[in-house]
Amino acid sequence: MIDYMLKTSDITKTFRKADALRNVSITIESGKIYGLIGSNGAGKSTLMRIIAGLSFPTSGKMELFGKESPKDIQAERKRIGCMIESPSVNLSLSAKENIRYHRVLRGISNEEIEDELIQLVGLGDTGKKQVKDFSLGMKQRLGIAVSLINNPELLILDEPINGLDPIGVKEIRVLLKKLCEERHITVIISSHNLPELYQVATDYIIIHDGEIKQTLTLEELENKCQRHLLIECENPEDLLVILETELGTTNYKIMPDKTIKLYSYVDDKKKVAKTIFENGIIATNFSVEGDTLENYFISVIGGEKND
């Protein structure tokens, strides 16, 4: 049984002899919110457009809902909703009129979905107000509503929180979590801002210069960024005893290489160093590790930052 809805293998996209994507391989499982994080020009939109069928790879393969042939993949794209680059809305129409337009355009006969989607994205009180008078956050939510008309299983959103104020970011975050948890919609959301994605995504795909640099879960990201004392010694078992009996903490983690991450006493490392030394433990490595989300992202892409 296939346990993923999307899989790409060595996808490359070349424009005028320059690679926008290079050997991109990702796997998207159901029931998750994937944060596609990368600087502007990293290849986020290009990858999303290929998945949505708005562009085609120069080489590589894609599997969508278990289908591999181009014809079958195109048919399966009916199960995808997307908002790429900007919301596809008419500024002179109201929110409901926009949804009705796209419903009729796609041949969906269910009229009840208009009010259902309006309420879902929190635009039920906009009435006949034209979209041109909406805030940016309201326009983004309407764009998401339009992308949900076909009741998709996979939702692709290209930088929907870019440029939003804190309230708008929170509104989109709440909406995406609701779609994932209540409607079981898998989401791929792109951004160049890792801290903004941190509170919504369950998994992360870091892309830079058209290449996937790292994929990791929220738990893995938190472990990498959480500040801790990294201690290495010849007898880690003895060190654990000292941490528990002398320092009274079990807030540590033993790593595969036998180093120990101590999450307590980060701001009192002198006490830790003194205690383990007095108990006969010689630390071969004793350092404060962990970083901010932004600095971690910068370290992954090679210390570069492009706005």
C-alpha cells in the first residue's frame, strides 16, 4: 500500500541553460503540513508549478496518488488545490461572487459550497463588499477558499503569508491547521521565512539554489535549535549518574555518538563543568549549542541569505 500522495525523483528544470531545480527528490505523506522554505529565487514556485501541472520538468519523474504516467498524473491533479504566486480573484466582485465564478467555471453544481467556503475562511460577514476593498489577509483567505472548491486532498500554497501583518499571519495559520486537522487536507506551503512557518508546519523541506538541502520534522527542527550543553567524555554512563544525583536533572538526551545534550543549566555552565570535574569526569567536549530558527536556516543553506 502506498503511504504517500506525492513523490518526485531527481526532478530538474532548466531555463535557458540554467537549472531552476536540480535533482529534486521529495516525498509528501498524507495528513501533514509541509513547509517549503527557501530564499527568494530558491526554486520554491518552480517546484510547486511542476506539481500543479503549470510547468513541466526537463528531466526526472513524479508520482501522484500512486500514478506515474503523464496522462494519469494529469487526471489525478483534480485532487489538488493550489494558489501559486497570487490569489486568482476578481477585485470588482464580492467574495461569494468570486467563489461562484470559479465553481461554475469548474462545472461544480453544488451551490451550497459557496457559503460553506465563505464561512470556512472567515469571510462570512463581508456581504457584497468588493474584493478590492479587502485587506491583504482577507484576499489571501479568499484565494485559499477558491483553491478549495474542488475539495482537494492536497493543497499547494505559494507564500500565502508573505507581506501579511501579525494578525493576517495568525488567521492563515489557524485556517491551515483547521484544514489539516478537520478536513484531513495535506498542505504544502512555501515561504522564505522559517520563523513564520514554525508555528504551522509539521515537516520542513529546505531548498536553496534549486537543490533540496534538508528535510526534517518539527521535532527534529526543535532539537537542532534548542539551546543545550553538548558534553562528550570517555564514560558517558558515569556522567549520567552525576547529572541525576549531583545536579538533580534528567533533562538530557543521549545521542547515537554517545555525546550528551543537557537542556538544563544552559545559563549556568560553570556549575555543570565544576560538578563533573569534581566527580572525576574529564570532558573532551563541553560547549553551548543550538541556535535561532533563522540562523539555523542560514547555516543549512551555506551561510548565505538572499532577500
